[in-house]
Amino acid sequence: RAKERGPGNVEVYAAHMHDTVVSRLELQIRLRRALAEGEFFLEYQPIVDLGSSQVTSVEALVRWNRDGEVVGPDGFLGAAEESGLIVPLGEWILREACEKVAVWRVSDWDIGLSVNLSVKQVLSPRFVETVEAVLADSGLSAEVLTLEVDEDVLLDGGGEAVQPLAELRGLGVQLAVDDYGMGYASLAHLRRLSVDAIKIDPSFIADLGRDDTVTLLTHTIIQLGRDLGVQVVAEGIERPEQLEQLRAMGCDHGQGFLVARPMAASGVESLVGGEAGANL
Ligand code: C2E
Ligand code: MG
Ligand code: MG
Ligand code: MG
């Protein structure tokens, strides 16, 4: 297109590309340093049993303290994946979270942990051994850990990620499909890998009770989970009506700002054995 408008535009276009590539590389270098200097930290968002309102587990969510400003995963995960930093970063996340939860469990609190994975991590050499080593080092039993993967992880690289994940599941680690319902042929994906939980995408929960098709789909996913013997977690619960509707539909677990926001480790400690909040 630039060509049609004359040579001047080609230059403008090239300069813009250059800026993008340079800032991308700068970010990647900055991220590498951030990992070395301990600028990443984790928040934990409680997941509750919708029947009993008890906190049954927490999902670890990574953040970056960039010169005092907190940057969320959307601001750096893409670059970390591109550069491959996600592999050591992901290991740090897993280790940090497992160590915290192992300490919380010492006081007889039966709390589980969910950790998100990128496909690059799953496909990296020694991924299975790394997870095993982290569990052994932290003293956490495999059953306590749930690894969350997006639906597309089951497809990427011709489904190469299925084998290491299945291997970990064989060791007792639980698997959850994150953002369920967003991909194509969602149902078919589940046949490629046995999972323990599906997390209904927040876009479904957002329209629950407002859009008949979405409400029906949500109900169907919950029913499907029951039929398959898979736990169903609803993500992105923000309004009391959503909570009521999900309960009525028999959804097992819930997560969202109404229930509890992602919080620092110290915040989780104050929840020991208790309920997530007054909103339940
Ligand atoms: P996710 O795994 O689906 O995590 C849930 C996201 O939804 C989190 O955003 C959480 O803060 C947000 N959330 C929870 N409840 C509500 C709600 O009621 N309303 C709204 N609007 N949002 C809610 P966050 O922390 O920004 O993370 C975004 C995504 O980044 C995650 O989506 C996950 O895919 C990825 N991610 C986060 N931490 C990690 C990590 O440690 N490793 C990897 N590989 N990916 C991560
Ligand atoms: Mg997740
Ligand atoms: Mg996700
Ligand atoms: Mg999700």
C-alpha cells in the first residue's frame, strides 16, 4: 500500500516498523532484567465452592513491579513468550506459588493452587521434570496443584502439548482448561486430553441472564461437566444475579471480583479456613 503513495510513505512505514521492533526488543531486555532483579510478584485470586462458599483454592496471577508501577500480564506476557523468557519466568511463578501454598497448608488448611501455563512452557525441554522438581522441593503433593491451559494449547504444534500434560496428570497433577468456550470445536478438544476442570470464559458469565443463547450455552457447559465428571469453574462473577444463576445451574466453583479480587499473599493468609467475603 505504501508503494502506491510514493517512496516517502515507504520510509514512514519503515521507520514505524523500526520503532516497534526496537521497543519490543527493549521490553524483552527489560523483562530479562526484571526476572533477575526480582521485580515480578504474584497475586492470588480465591476460587470458592459455590455450594459451601468456602475458599477451596487460589489462582496465582503474575504482575510486574516496573519502577513502582504495577503492570499486568497483558502488558508483558506476549513479549516474554516471544523471547522465550516465559520458560524461566514460568518456573519462577510455579516455584513461588507452590512454596507459598505449601506454607499455608501446614496449618491444616486444605487449600489448592492453580497456575497458568503458556504453550511454550509446556513444549520446553524438561518441562515435566521441572514441575516434578518444584513439587518435590516445596513438599506440595501433586494433587494440590492444578495447571491451567487455554483450549488452544491442546491444538498448538499439532497437539504436542498433550503428551507432557497427560504425563503430569498421570503423576496426580490436575489439569484445567482455561477460558473454555472461546475456541472452535470446544467439545472435540476435550477428547484429546482428559482434564479435571473446565473454567467457563468470563464473556459467558458477563451475559448470563441477559442473553438467552449465552445462558443456554452456560447451562450446557455445566451439564457437560457433570456428565464428564469434570469440575466446572465460572470465571468473572461480578454481579449477585450471576452467582445465584450459577448456583441454580449446579455450577461447582466460582471466581470473580464479586467473590474476591486477586490479592497479595498476606491477604490470602487472612482467609484461612474462612469464606471469601460478605458477598456470598
Ligand atoms: P486467566 O488465567 O483467565 O485469569 C483470570 C483473569 O481474569 C485475571 O486477569 C483476573 O484478574 C481477571 N479476573 C478475575 N475475576 C474477574 C472479574 O470478575 N472481572 C474481570 N473483569 N476480570 C476478572 P489478569 O491477572 O490480568 O491475567 C490475565 C491473563 O494472563 C490470565 O487469564 C492468564 O491467561 C494470563 N496469566 C496471568 N498470570 C499468568 C502466569 O503466571 N503465567 C501465564 N502463563 N499466564 C498468566
Ligand atoms: Mg487462568
Ligand atoms: Mg488464560
Ligand atoms: Mg480464564
